[in-house]
Amino acid sequence: MTPAPATLWRNREFNLLWVSQSCSDLGTAISGLAVPLLVLALTASPLRAGAVGTVGLVVTVLSRLPAGVLADRFDRRRIMLVCDAIRLVAYLVLGCAVLRGQASLALVVAVVVVASGANAFFGTAEYLSLRTIVAAEQLPAAVARNEARAYGTSLAGPPLGGLLFGLGHAVPFLGDAVTFLASMIGVAMVRRPLQEPRETAPGSHLSALAEGVRFVLGNSFLRTVVLVVAPLNLALHGVIFTVIVTMQAHRVTPAVIGTVETVVGVGGLLGAVLAPALTRRLVLPVLNRAVCWSAAVLMSLSALVTDSVAAAVPVGLAVLLGPATNAALFGHQAAVTPDRLQGRVVSVIIVLATSIAAAAPLLAGLMITTIGPQTAILAFAAMVCCSAVAASVTHSLRV
């Protein structure tokens, strides 16, 4: 295989994939706000908007592990091209249906299911391609650039989605189609193979995955961290969704609604900058407790200004410690996990820690409808309090 270029800036394949994934991430971020706004416009039901969001998150979670298996067995560039083509067609169909006044809830759900699955498969194939196109010593820099890309698109996508939705309900979905077309062109221009020659042993993936699950569940520290972090992820997604739906009900303009996730993204970006210093000064158990207790208090403050962008500020502050906690967690995981299990253990931790968050939109929609938005946010804060108590008293998480 041809050696990778000396610098990432001269690495043609890496830059093509980076730009392609940027387009893909931007399209996903745009639709992430535009879809619930469309469902609300079609049905005027926060519960249905939450249900559609939950469907998308569930499909993404369920697709993660199969996506890894597929990316190990087939050509990764072809996987990405197929995923881009599927998403392009899906959002083009939805945009045209909205434009003609023929959009239905069933069509929106179908597009969300197809696009969410394609997102998971594309992202997995792109991530696994790094090792074949980037020199080993350049991998940390490559991952850092990918993190910057993710933050950038998460900051730009929601307000852009809100702005486009304000111009016309069909505009963000037609815009999504354009982003996936751009991504497809970039992937098609990649020349080098995106995987090393390999032989797959049929039928071995299920047992290999089971080994990773057993390792995580058998390690008391990792098992407890996952149980503590999972409700926190659920609450964060639930509060953000509650704020967005409440602002929509108060007829706040879509462009302003889009800034909610931008504010939260800024908090994550600042947290990423502070993460190295925090991990040097605080051990993981202390970080776990700090992030849980601070999030519980800050989320409660959001209930005071639920119908305003100001509600996103406490949530943004709550995620400040998130990157440092993640860095410490995966640093510990890398130290206690045998090398041959690293990939499976990381995927299992991510799925277990984030899968419960798939229920956040549906749960938030249900609580908004039955007990009101302020009480819903307080209920999510109470969930985080339970995690904080667990992080404080559980023996395996004590310093």
C-alpha cells in the first residue's frame, strides 16, 4: 500500500473523506431540527413529533453494531456511496412531497428510518477508513480534525435548518439532498482502498460481540459508569427536545429555535477545550459526580425559562464537563481492556450508554402533553439526581 502523505493537509483521500463527512453531518444536523418542526406543522402534536424523533434514534442505535460487521466484510467506499444515494433519494422525495402539499406522517417516518440507518452505516465505514489512509503517527491529529468537524456541523446545522424551514417547509429537505450529493461526489473521488486485505470468518461476529459485552458487564467500574451515564444522556436529549417543542408552541421563529442546539454545542466545544486540563486535575469518579450534580441543578434552572433560548444556556453549561468525562472514561477503558477487545468494548459502551436516550423525544412529548413543559424538565433533572446519588454512593465509583 502506498505510504500516507507526510501531512494531513496533503493527504488527498483524508481531505476528501473529511469534506464528504462534513457534508453528510451537515445534512443530518439540518434534518435533525427540520423533521420535528415538520411533524409539528403536520400534526400539531408534540407527542407525535417526539415519537418520530425516537424512531430515528432507535434505528441509529440498532444499526451501530451491524454497521461495524458490514464495514468489516465489504468495501467501505461502496457502503458510503450507497448510503449517500439512499439519503439523497429519501430527502428529495420528502422535499418534493412537502413542496406539493402531499407530505404525510407515514412518509416522514419512512424517511427518518431510512436516513437514520444510512447515517449509522456511513459514519461507521468512514471512521474505520482512517487507519488505512492516515499514517499511525497522524491518527491523533486526524481524530482531532474529525472532532472539530462534528462540533462545527452540530453548531451550524440546527440554525441553518431553522432558517431554511422558515423560508419554506420543503427547503431544508431539498438542501439535505444537495449535501448528500456533495458527499457522494467526494467519496467517489477517493482512489485508495479504504480497508486492508482481509478474510472474514463467517458466523464469528456474534460470538465476538458477546465477548465484548461480557467484558463490559463483568467489569464493575465500567458497568457502573454506563448505568450512571445512561440516564444523564436521556435527560440531556429530553430537556433539549422539550425546550424546542415549547418554543414552537409559543410561535418562536424557526431560525431562533435553531439556536437552542447551537448554544448546547458551544458548551460542548468549550468543554472539549477544557478537557485536557480537567482530566489532569480530576480523576474519573470525581468527574462523574461533578457532571451529574451540576447537570441536575442546571437543568432545573431551565424550567424557569422553558419558552426561551435562555433555557438552553444552563444545558450548555451542563455539558461542559462531558468531554472531560468521556476522555477519562475511554482512557480508563483503554488501560483495563486487552488490545484484542478494544473495538468491541468501545462499541458496547457507546451503545449501552446512549441507547436509552433514544426514548427521550417520545418521553418528553408524553410529559409535555400530560404534565407540561416545566414539570417535564424538572422530571428529567430528577433522573439526573438519581444518577448523581448513584455516582456518589456506589463503591466502584468512589476515589
